[in-house]
Amino acid sequence: MPMKGFISSLCFLLVLTVSVYGQETDQKEIPIAAGEEVNNTLAQHSSHFYTTELDSGQFVFGKTDQQSVDVVVTVYNPKGEEVAAFDGPARGHELFQFDTKLSGTYRIEVAPYKEEEGDYSFLVSTVEPIASEPDARVDQLMMAYSGNDVPGAEAMVIREGEVIFSEAYGMADLSYNIPFDVETRTNIGSTSKQFTAFGLLLLAEQDKLSLDDDVRDYIPELPEFEYTVTLRHLLTHTSGYREFLNTLAMTGRDLSSDLDREMIIKVIQRQPELQNKPGAQWNYNNTGYALIPKVIKRVTDMSFPEYMQEQVFEPLGMNQTLVRKTRNQVVPESSQGYTMSEDGDYREVSDLGGAMGAGGIYTTLGDLAKWIRNLEEPEVGSEDIVREMTTPYKLNNGQPTKYGLGLFVQEYRGLEYIHHAGSDLAHRSMLMYFPEIDAGVVTQSNNSSFQSDMAQKIADVYFEQYMDPKETEGTGQEDVSFNYDPENFESLTGRYELVIQPGFVLSFYRDGDRLYTQATGQPEVDITATSDSTFSLKGVNADVTFHLNDDGTADSLTLHQNGNHIAKRIEWDPSMDEMEKYTGRYFSEEIETNYTIVLEDSSLALQHYYLDEITLSPGDEDSFSGAFPVTDLSFIRNKQDEITGFNASNGRTKNVFFEKIE
């Protein structure tokens, strides 16, 4: 069978592979005990391995203080298998935590990111048994966000309408030394979308509008394209409109600056054509939800915050919930958002501009418990509204998406769950609900490093008995525990050649929501994300870990099958003379923006006054990958083979044309 051949080819590597510890040219092993802090210095191409004896069933937490070097921390179990990898901020604390499944010597590798060198300190601060009580286990999982010097987080668990766990950690405001509390209002980002959809559906239920109405019936200043865009297309991320945040980012605009609805409409007005036929492609898009407040205002003659307060929040008793009109509006008793600065200190950041509708709601755990109860037994709205919100939308070709109206609808470990994460400039949120067992989990944070999959981990703690068993590492079976946006995979697509077996290439592709790989001479194999960087191959005893750069791209990966095997990205390798032809100044009339392409140190770079210089890496011929907000460039040639321009994309915004002007 072809699949067996695929496995056999990879198993052959067992004979040739070298130890996972043999990849570095300069290594140093350092025995360490819990509570012992070590100061150290990393040189380029060096690696320090901290070794410690651990029993199975232990929880381990620690940190590296990146004083003058950005480090990557990787944990290996006694078998030499990678347990976890951590690569967060470039300065300050790189936190790590893991559970032990085996007894023996664990190795914790500290290596410099890329070519960096410098000083750091290393500390394993906590080694203790994995907590058997659910509440104590959540305390362990949340340890990174605990303390009076760190932006915090909170979690809530609800079962059959009753809150069975609610706890806050860390600080809501570092400047004023205000701890995070379960009654702290916090920005839930895109978790707001379910409320926006609900508000519009209330009007549809009252026959004040139809979701299948042309959006131009309510916003006639929107341009008339070849195809009609409906309100339903806005709610299902299938409109074909430009994503306004990603588009404005291309201009160098500060996304925390004020953005009104008129600016969002202007983005669409300048769009030459739809990115796709409405209903044909699913592409997560804040523009649709940012337009809904305009629709609601014109139907009800009420502002969106007033309408939501009167028709949704007050009837549900969500008295601590509000829509923030602008980023400058004072929200009493709320958390301040924080991200890590370049010098390793936390810095305050504001909210996204123009987020209302797509985000912008501040609320509390207690109020979200009331919302979850309404999803199970609607007191406001109706069962029909909830059913429509939680029914996956079908594309024009009949293919179902994993999104209803304001909510994702998926399966997690054998249970259906509806959910939506939120991510503003610093705030993070996740609301998930399991209708089959009437249970939910909510997590919130004002710390930009907080990960939304914490909610799944907490669900595992409380509802394990209702779930299918977890798949073990390297089984190649589907693990849907991670909510992954398929468009992020665009930065990882391409060809990767195994270092240990030249000529054996793994190619990675994305076709809509489908992610798949194909090895040399083998059939296609679907893959499933288990984190932002790890993917499981369906039906094959293998996993893949991409080594992510800061911009979400990867220059290499590790294939986990019968060992760990490095593969490096294969790139088109244009000569200096060829690259020189791409240099020049380019102008986009659509977004009124100039880019300059220059040749520096054997690489092309994109320059713009308000953007950091973006290095362009060759991909397929005439195509280059960059970094947000310009992740992909495809150059265009005329019949004389001359470069005349390029199309720039960044996932949610596609093919913005730039003409070569000199």
C-alpha cells in the first residue's frame, strides 16, 4: 500500500539518524536542583543542557531571565523525546512548565535564538506532584500568571448552570498594584462576535431585517461589486471584503489609533474587486462584524452600545458588561492590557481601534456564566437563534465550515463544543461550551503571552471522564484540542528536505481549511494542528514541529517518527543579478502606499517609513515571503519579462496590487 511505503521510507531513517542531542556544535551539561538559580552566558551556536532527576507524575515550573539574549527552552524526557518547547518574548522571563510521565533524567535545553549571544539566568522554581484535586490543578496550570509582578488571568468552570470554579491570578493593573479579581472587567476581544451576531439575530426574529438581505440595503455607501454581499456573509466570514485591520496595517497605520466606521467603509470602497465570490471561501474577517453596528444603528436608530445594553445585557442581568465605544472610553474596575517590551519590562498597551462589533466588549466571569446559561436555556432570544448560531455554515459548494454565526462549532475529544477565542492587542479570552454535558470553561487575561488553549487544559481537568482518551505523542492520530486558524499555515507551506536523507522532501500545502503534506513519491496525507507549531499526520505514526520565527514563518522543522529528524526549507535561490531586477519603488493606488524594495547583504528587503524593514525570503519563482503586515509578495511580469509590479498579501487581506514606478 502507498501509505505503508510512506511509513517504511521514514522508518529507514532509524538506521541513519543521530542523537537529538548531537545537533549543536557547542554543548554544556549542568546538573541542577529545584530552587537553584544559575547565571550563565550563551555564545553563538552554543547550547546549555540543565539535567535534573524527576519522578513520574510531577509538575515542573521554571523560568529563564533573558538579560541580554533571546533564548529558546526545550524539554526532553529520559528517552530523549521532546516534551515541550518555549519561545516567547525576546527579553524578560521565558517561562516554562511541563508534567513528567516518566521517571529519570530530564534535560532542559537553553539555546540562543538564531545568531544571538548574551547573558541569562535559569531557575527551576517548582517541582511538586501533579495535583489530584481539580482546583489545585488549575492553580498549577495558571502558575505563570500568578504573583504581584505579572499581568494576570482568571478562569471559570460551569456545570449544569452552576459555577463550580472561579479564580483570578496576578495583577489587573501593575501601575496601581491592583490584583486581578473575578469581578474585574476585561476585554474579551473577538469573543464579542457571538454577542454581535446574537444582537442582529434578535432583529431578524422580529422581522426587522433578514440575514439574506443585501448589506447595501442598510449601508448603501458600500460599493456595488459583481456579486451581492448579504448580512449572512458578514457573519460567516465569507463576504470577500478586505479585512480592514490587516489592510490598514499594510499602510503602516498604528492599529491602536482611533478608527471610525467611515474608515472601515473607505477600505472597502477602495477595494477593486471582492477577494472571493461571497459564500465561496471562509476567511476569518473582522470587517463583517465591524459593519454590523452600522446596520443595527440604521435599523433601530440606537447606537450599538445602547442597543446591546438595552436588548441583550440588561435582560440577561449582565450588569457588569458593556461595549466600549472607543479605546479612550474609561471602563471602571477593568484590567489594563500588558505586553513585554524590548527591554524585558511589561508595558501598557491600549485596545485596537475600530474594534466595536468585531470586539470591544468588557465583561466579567459572572456575567459570562449568565450568557452560557442562556445558550443552554434561552431566556432572551430563542432556541431558534441559538440553533442558527451553532449550526456550521455551508459554503456555496455544500462544504460545511467549522463556524456558525459568531461561534466556532467543532469537536474536542469526542464532545461537540462551541467556542470563540478573543485576542486584542494584549487582552486574551476564550469561551467554550459543551452542550452534550451542559458544561463550559472561560479564561481571560490581560497578559499578551496568555494562550487560549488553557481553556482546553482546564476542561481536561474537570470533564476528563466524559471525553475520549488523549492520543499519545507521535501516534499520528487527530488531536483537535487546539483551535488553529488555517490561514496561519500559509507562512509554513513549502518544501522541506530531510538533512539526514537528502532528496527526501516533505511538501506542505493548504487548500482552504484543509492542511496536508506529501512526501517524495508518496500520496497526500492530511495533517491536524495540535499547537501553533506542531501538527499530527493522520493515519501515520508521525508528528511535525515547525521551528517558528517571530513572524510565524519557519526555516526548518523536526519530523517525529522513530526519532527526531531535522528538515530544512528548500527555497528558490535567485542570483544577485536576478534579485536586482526586483528592486525599485512600488505604489498601491488602493491603499495609497509606497514600498521600496532594496538589495542588502545578499537579500531583498521591503522598506516603508512607518514599518520595520522586512527581509524577503525567496519561495517559488517570483514569490517572496516576508513578515506581517506583508507576509507574501508575488511579482508580476509583462510579455517582455520585465517586472511591472507585485501583489501583496497577509492572509486575511489578499493581492493588494503595487505598481512599479521606478
